[in-house]
Amino acid sequence: MRIVLKNSDTFGALASTLCLIHCILTPLLYVLPLWWKGLNLVFLLISFFAVYASSKNTSRPFMKPLFWISYIFLVFVLFNEEIHFFHLPELVTYFAAINLSFLHIYNRKYCNCNDDECCSQ
């Protein structure tokens, strides 16, 4: 768990990218075993901890709401995919994963704190 919190942007980008690959492969499989669908929960849990740590450690205030809005959007899209509340194209799921991955990559490159002082605000 410490590794995820210490390198939250790396794990967030990795989890979002793996989530995207999972979303692309899911329609190609004819029979979905239960463990394959269970990966959604794993991705959401890893993403939650990565978003939490990244939003806590970012040096840019505008990144915090962007992280949480993107995460909530991803949760909504995946939850909607399970219960079919709204009909959403598959591209919406891809967009949600790409968006969160992009935010982690952007935060890693431009918004990391160089010391403990900048993130304590």
C-alpha cells in the first residue's frame, strides 16, 4: 500500500491504462468469467488510493477537483455498465479511463511537490 501512495501518479496511470485495456478486451470476449468482471472493482480500488494520494500531494489546486470528478465519472460509468441505468456508448468508458490516466501523467510531470512544504496547504 505504501508503494501505491508514494508513487500514486505512476500507479494511477498504470491502473487507468490497464482499465482501458480491460474495457477494450471485454467486448471481444464471448463468455465473461466472473473474475474478469471482478477486475472492475480491483481497478476502482487501486484508482481510489491513487487519486486520493495524488490529490493530496499535487502542487496545483485545480488538480484536486479534476482528479475526484474524473474518478467519480469512472465509477459512475462502470456502475452504469453493470446495472444498465443509461445507455452509454462504449467510448464513454474509454474516455473515462483515458481522462484519469492523462491526469495522473500530467500531475506526475508538472504538479509534483519537490519538498513537503508545497503539499501541506
